[in-house]
Amino acid sequence: MDQLTEVTPEVAFSGIRVNLRKVNAAYYICELADTLLPDHLQHPDIFHLLARTLAELNKSEEIHFLRMTEIFALCLLGRLGYLPEDSSRIDAVDDYIERIIEKRLKTPRLLTKLLA
């Protein structure tokens, strides 16, 4: 098993760290990427999608976090081949993802409570 022992961040996303809602949204999109991507498989397009989404989250003052996370989830599903042709048939993105990964996501419930 590979272990990560040291990291030097190139981008700190300081705008995310000062807002609990942004922190939770960031955790959610990272959980999706971590859960849906196979281990040891390089996906530069997913990395760039994740980096762009975090950068948008970092710089935004007033943002609709739930919508942003849903857009990220749909883009991720599409790029990984999990999105059906008629994506309008997906009523609840989290439920759809949980059926794919066969377990519950940890962050969506907290995000919903924070934004209520």
C-alpha cells in the first residue's frame, strides 16, 4: 500500500478555510472524487475539474453551494461514464451516487444542514 508522508501545497485555497459552508462543499466534492475514482488510475481531466471547482469555490463570495456541488457531481459522473444519456432522469444526485458506490456518502447531510 502506498503512503503519502509529506505534502507541500501549491495552492492553499485560503478563501475556503474561512467559511464553514465552503469547507463542507470542498469536503463533499473531494469525497465524490475519492469515492468514484478507481485507485491508482490517472485522470488528469478529473484533476483539472476538481482544481477548477475548488478555485471557483475559493474566490466566490456569494455562491449557491448546493448547485455548485451538484454541477461538479454531474460533470464527474459524465466524465467517468456513469451518467445516463438522459441525465434529467436523475432525481437526486446523492442517491444515484450512493447506488453506484454501494454505501452512504458522509458529507451531503451536513452540507444540507449548514445551508438550511
